Amino acid sequence: MELVLALAIGVLAGSGIWLLLRPRTFQVIMGLSLVSYAVNLFIFGMGRLWTGRPPVIDASAPIDAAQYADPLPQALVLTAIVIGFATTALFLVVLLASRGFSGTDHVDGREPEA
């Protein structure tokens, strides 16, 4: 499971960085989204990958921290997903406005040479 998670994080981060280096604004926005997904998976993975473990401590049972999932990375990732979605929507609106003003979606405002 850890190998699959590490490969997913690597592929998302690599693809996101490759898209960040592209000249078109839409590709840069998608690259930022992929990098943020990679970081979210990394933070989520730092909370240990447990299945079938209770997220809340039972007051009647003896407390053993190894038997519980860490809720902090889950809360951080959930917050990051919401903020990432909002900023992506904002970036897309700015992209559309910029394309309307300049007529192109290139970062430097010029069409690439053929």
C-alpha cells in the first residue's frame, strides 16, 4: 500500500511540475492543482495508513495511541481540498478575464513561434 501511495504522489508531483513549466496559463493552473493533490496525499499518508481503526478515542477502553488513526492530517487535507478548489476556481475566472482582454492564454501574452 505504501508503494502505491508513493508512486501516486510521485506521478502527481512530476506531472504537476511538468505542467507548471508549460507556457499556457491553463496548463499552469492544472499543474498547480496536481501538485496540491500530491501534497494532500503526502500529508494524508503522514497520518499513517490504517483501515478499520476508530477515529475517536473510546472513553471506556484503555487508551493506546497506536490503535487510533490521527485525525489532524485528515482535517488538514479536508481544509486544503476546500481552499484548493476555491483558488482553482478563482484562477480559472482570472484566466478567462485575461484571455478576454488579451486574446491569448499564454503567460507572456505572445503566441508561440511555429
